[in-house]
Amino acid sequence: MPAFASLAVVLAAAPASAQTEAVARRECLQAIRQQGVRGYALDNPRFARAGDAAALTGGLVLGASRLDFSCTLDRRGKVTDLVLTTPPAR
């Protein structure tokens, strides 16, 4: 396969990947708000996709307050699991 053809495949896949991450952020933040957590900003979010599932993990910060979260989504972009924890004091 010529190099430009493989580059075209990568470039074509990038928007779908970015769109999937945007959906994950939107759905996970909505689920977090439904748990009563509001006003926090995302801190160091990490997106991963494996097979039919995706995950968004990271932190939420509001001033000195911090929460860690882990959000799992199915292939339709719906949240299947959400865990919010308070990190141990440093």
C-alpha cells in the first residue's frame, strides 16, 4: 500500500474518533450532572476505545475540591457505568 493511501485512511478515521470522544464527554458529563455534581471542570480527561466499548476517565476540579471519575459507554454512546470518587488527601 502506498504511504499516501495509509495516510488517507488515518485522516479519514480521525474525525470519527474525535466525534466519539466528543460524544463520550457529553454523555459522561450529563451523567455526572444527574448525580448532582455541578460546576466542576474536566481535568486531564483520557479517552480509550476497545471493541464495542469506550471509556472516559480523569478528574473534576472546582477550586481546591477534586473528584476522580471513570465513565464507561456502550457502542451507542450511552453510559453503562459511572464511578465518582474522592481522591485520598495528600
